[in-house]
Amino acid sequence: MQAADALKLPLRPFTLAAGAARRRFRAWWQARLPRTDTVLLTQRNVYILPTRAGLMFALTLMVLLVASINYQLNLGYVLTFLLAGSGIVSMHLTHNTLRGMTLHLRPPAAVFAGDAAPLAVTLTSPGSERFGIGLRLESGDASTLTWADVPAGGQAPAHVSFVPATRGLHPVPAISIETRFPLGLFRAWAVWRPASDVLVYPRAERPPAPLPPAHPTPGGPATGRRADGSELEGVRGYRRGDPLKLVVWKKAARSLETGGELVSRDTSATVQQQLWLDWQRCAGLAPEDRLSRLAAWVLAAERAGADYGLRLPELQIDPAQGELQRRRCLEALALHGVTRGASA
């Protein structure tokens, strides 16, 4: 066992150098590809090479040809050239399966750091049917391929995903499209660089810390309804001199029927509670941990249905609630101190 490990040690630098060379070549090659969310596959961007099965098939044809020549076998010639013709037809069919097809990337949705970012791709075939179309990340292996068949003159969806580890605005990685239809003797493929970016929110703290206390602030008139929605809150007995527009006539009618008196709206200011998710409340944590806690607080405040605002260095989002407020706050956290195309 020790001798085997000793033999592997001299090969390790060569393995690392080969891996680095492959990465540099991939980066150089992808940099030459234009970034676009819609790509048309043509003979200029579709490549084809024989697979291992195709190489074994070619070797078998060579053996059959040599045997037929050596033994003067007419049926051997027939079989050899019949199989060779089938291989050539297979090569054209494999290339034509991709050529002429259009791929379109739908706008990717925002995700949290560490979660899979799904990418929805629409495959369109303007002509005949396309079978055995596989998609994966260009940097992924063959086990991650997602397969789809495209009907003639129609569309088919396909999905791939990647996992962004950090928050920020991440470019969609290059996607590889390939097929080995119909016989698996050749592999035709293309590399596509989408132009879209994926917004990645900070990873929410788990378990989340308790929400900070809300602060009382002066509010507007108490003109809301009760929990059951039956009558207005914030009413008082009628006082001489109250304008008639302040009289709650529906409630007054029911009150007069029971021998009561008129009632008016109470226009005195009420106290409202405002919840501020403040960067300074996370003092003592690292900057990324602060953002994680604030992201968890945004989700908790949204679940609670509270009006909440966000305070960051050089940025303040006024209190509100709803899906728009949630997106605004999480986007501000995701892009805090991050430039486009980079992550913290």
C-alpha cells in the first residue's frame, strides 16, 4: 500500500497541471462565445466527434475490411460497407438533431445562497422532431444531464440548476447541449453562454434570532374596523359642536333604537408600532452574519404581517409590508457592498 502511494506522488503535480490547463482553455474558449439568452444552433456552433462506441465501431469495420480482403469474402465486403454507410448516415442525423434548434432562457428567479438556482430553458424545433436532447452545466459531468424530446414545430421545456455559494449578482454559467441520437456512435454538442444574471439573497440565519422590539410612533386617526369587520373602532359619544360628517350614522341608528345616544368618530391621534430591522442591532457579528440575521428577520416580519423597514449603512427602506417590500429588502441585502458580476 505504501509503495502504491509512493508511485502516485510523482504523478500528482502533472494531474494538477493538466486540470489547471483544462480550466484555462475552457475559460478562454467560453470568453469567445457571445452572451445571449436566445441562441440558434447552426453548423457554426455545433460540434461533433465520435464516442467510445463510435471508435470501437470504426475499429470493427477495419477488422472486417481486412478480413474480407484477406479471405476474398464478397459478403464480408457487403457487410462492411453496409455498416460503414449506416455509420455515416448516423453522423449526419446526430448533427442535424441539434442544427436549426433554438434555445431560450427564461428570466431566472432569485434564490438564497446555498439553495439551487433553477434555470428554465425552452427548446424550439422549427422543423422535424428532435429526440434525445441533453442539457447540463458545461462544468458538470454527464450524470447531471437533463433529457428532453422536442416535437415537430413545437417547444419543450428543460431544466438545469446550479448552487451559488455566496450572495450577490451571479452570471448564469455556460450550458452544454448535446445529443447522441440515433445510434450513439457520435456526440454532437454546443456551448451556450446566457446573458442573464441570478440574484442571490444572503443565507438566512437558522434558527433565526427573535425580532427586535417595535417602536411606538404617532399615527393617523383611528378609523379601522374590529377584528370581525362589523363596526368601526375609535368612536366616542356625541359632543355638542361635533360636525355632522363625524357622526357614525349606522352605529348611531342602532344605538338610538336601544335608547342610546349619537356617536362620533374619535379623530385623536393613535399610537402605531413600527418595526425597524437595523444593521446596528446586529453589532458584534461579522458583516455577512449581520446580513444573514437581517434576511431572517425580513422573512419573520413578513410571516407576522407586520410593517417593517430596513436600515443599512447609507440605505434606508421605509416601513411597509407585502411581497414588494420583501423583495426590496432582500435585494438590498443581497447587493450590499457588492458590484455587478461579483459576490462578497
